[in-house]
Amino acid sequence: MAIKGKSKSRSTRAVTRGPKPAYQPVRRPLLARRGPWLVLAGVVGTLVVIGLVWGFIAEGNANEREEIERRMADAIAQYQGELEPILNSVGQPVPPLGFEAFASLTQAVTDLEDESLDPSADRRAIVTRADDTIGLAGTALGALEGLDELELIQGKGFSEEFVLYVINSKAQLIRSMRLFREAAELVKLAADAEGRQRAILVARARGVLDVATELFGRGYSDYLEAQSKARLVDADGIPTSTGS
């Protein structure tokens, strides 16, 4: 019997291993991460600081405004205390926002303009009215010129508008007093004149009186505006509850 020879063993090939699977960490949800919360905390903290700073600034500005308004009210109240007696000596308020000054002088000019009247018969009354006006206007003028409004308003942080109202009110009133006095002098001359000369003097007296009245009205209006800025009166010139 034939003996089979040994068969050659098959050569085995080495199988190359595949790459090891890389570790893929599980991604945490955004809200579970620490970084975004730190950023958010930083933003919130910054906003809180900004809010606090803004609040302190706003509170400081409000306190400063209140202090300025208080000083403004004190200043205009003192100005009012010095000015009102002067105004009351030459006329009286006409509510709500007017003031009638030297009504007797106005009446004297009106009498001179009335051709149906005989100025000679009423000469003494007319001259008396004119003399009264000259005296009162002169006294008021001196008092106004002695009123130191700058002492009340300079260097106190008041608005330019408020300061100008105070300054202009006094300036306009002073100019009006000078013109009222001039108009009264013309009335006296007209009372002694006759014919055409009287008519010319009366016309001049009326013109000066009208300008004086207009200037007085402007000054009084500025005076009321200054009180309004200080919240002592409202837009209709009525004293406010805080200013009373």
C-alpha cells in the first residue's frame, strides 16, 4: 500500500487589525456646561453694577435739582419781598397776569385828550396827578436801583433763563419809572399850554406813557416768569401750594 506523503501545510497570513475605536466623549447639554454660566454670570454682574451706578447718578442728579429749586425759591421769595412793596406803591395787580401802574396819570392824559373838557378848569387836579406820579415814580426808581438782584442769583447754579428773567424784570421796571416820570412832566406842561402847543404836548405825553406802560408790563411779566420757574406761581400767575 502506498503511503501518502505529508502534505505541505498552508502558510497562514497575518490579518491586519483595524484601528482601535477612538473614545468619543459624550457632549454635555449647553445649559449643563460651566463656561456659559460663567459668561452669563459675568454679564449679569456687569449689568447690576451699571444699574447701581446709574441709580446713584440719577439719585444724585435728582437731589441736586431739588437743591437748586430750593435755592431758586428762596432767592425769588427774597426778591419778591423787596419788589412787591415798590410795585404796590405805584399801582395794583389786575388778575390774572396784569398790573395797572399810575392809573391817575393815565386819567390825566385822557382828560387832556378829551376836547369836550376844559383843561383849564381842571388844571389843578391834572397837575396834582402829575406831581403825585413824579414823586411816586422817583421814589420807586430809587428803591429799584437799590435792589441788589445779582446778590440773590449769582453763582448759585441757576439756569440762564431764570437769571435773565430776574435781571430783565428789574431793568424794564426801572426804565418804565423814568418814562412815567417824563410823561408826568409833559402832562404838567400841557396843562399850562394852550391851543396847538397843548395838543403837541398831550400827544407826546401819550406816546411816552404808552411806552412806559409797555415796559412796565414786560418787567412785570418777567417777574412772574421768574416766580413760575421757581414754582412759586403757576402759568396763570396763581401761587402754588408749595410756594405759599
